[in-house]
Amino acid sequence: MHLRKVKDVEEKIKEYSDIVVFEPNLKKGKWKEVFKNDNPIYLEIGMGKGKFIREHARREKDINFIGCELSTSMCYKSAKEVDSELTNLKIINYDAFKLEEVFEKGEIKQIFLTFSDPWPKARHEKRRLTTDNVLNIYKNILDKNGFIEFKTDNRELFEYSVIQFTNNNFEILELSLDLHKSKEDVITTEYEDKFRALGQVIYFIKVKERWRWILNYIKNYHQCMVLVAMKLKLENMWKSI
């Protein structure tokens, strides 16, 4: 859903400093201080005008939400629609490919990828939000038990993303080839409403990283064994003196 740039948007958006977090990279590791609570944080990447994340924030008061959008005009439009009681919602005007500058490791509990640009041409693959590099960013900022929910109307992007999730060690928890047929009371985006009105199906997948605890266990076990070997070596050296 394309939007023409709002005139003087850089100045106008400053009116919403209670909702829009400027220079969010300075909040890395401090988002609980921003929200003034310890509730889990859910992040929507590419929020557009923000209908989806606003509705989540209204329904789930015990969760903090952050909407990330590259377009300053979109952020401004979204901020204007946020009700004053939605203290559990913040907006950042930031590049999804640089989210490690904004969030500490494990700081996000869930990521929503909603109707991302499919970038269908092969030469544009690196711009998709489910490439290897971007999935590694998600792994770094997600909590060890964190989730990713992805939905799109584009079958090719969906198939590409399912393969990407699988190849990058994610476990598929839910998958639907027609989300609104398989689920009731689905929170929708502006794009989603438009596509449904045209009779298009919506594809959906929910994933989490597979076996991370085993990898951590192996890593910690190896470190412990190294320390034990060093200790034994030092003890033997001491005895020989």
C-alpha cells in the first residue's frame, strides 16, 4: 500500500514523541525501561499504517509491542492513529536489516512479518526479509524460546520462506495455505483486508528456532570440559613441584 511522502514529515512526526522512539539504537538493551515494565516484547517488521499492531496492543495489554517501519510517512500516519491509552505500543522508523543495532540478544519474544515485499526477481533476493542473513538477525534478537509469525498473499514468497526457515534450523509450529479458512478472529493488516476483498488466500506459518537448548548445552559442556582439563593440569603441575 503505497503512500506519498507527507510534506514536512520529519517535523510533524516530532509531535508524537510519546509514541515514536527516535534514535532507537540508543535504547538497545533498555527497552524494558522504555516501557517501564518487564512484559515480553513483540516486534512487527514492516507495519505499514499500523492497523495490525494497534489491534494487538488493544487486546493484549500485558505485552509490549514495537512497530518497525522504514517509511517515515507511514510511521507518522500510524502514530496519529494510536490511542492515548495504548501505552504498550511504540513505533520505530528503522531499517529491518539493522535491527541488531536496536535490540540486544534475546530482547524480543516474538516477531511478526506481515505482507513483506516479495521482491520477486532473483537479483533482488537479498532484499527479502527471510534470507539467510536476516534470519540470523532474528535469531540474535529473539528470546531463546521466541517465535516468528509470517503471513503473505504471495505464494512464491511463502514457498521461498518455508524453505528458508527449514534450511535455517527453524521448527514449523503452524502452517496454513488459507489462514482465514483455518482460523477465526484473525487480526488483519490493511493489505490483508484489501487482498481478502479480492478473494485472495492468505498464507501463514509460525516457527521457532529448533534445538537451540541442545546447541547451548553442547557449547557449555565443552567449556566446562576445557575448564576441568585446565584444573587437572594445574593440580598435576602443583603435585610435581
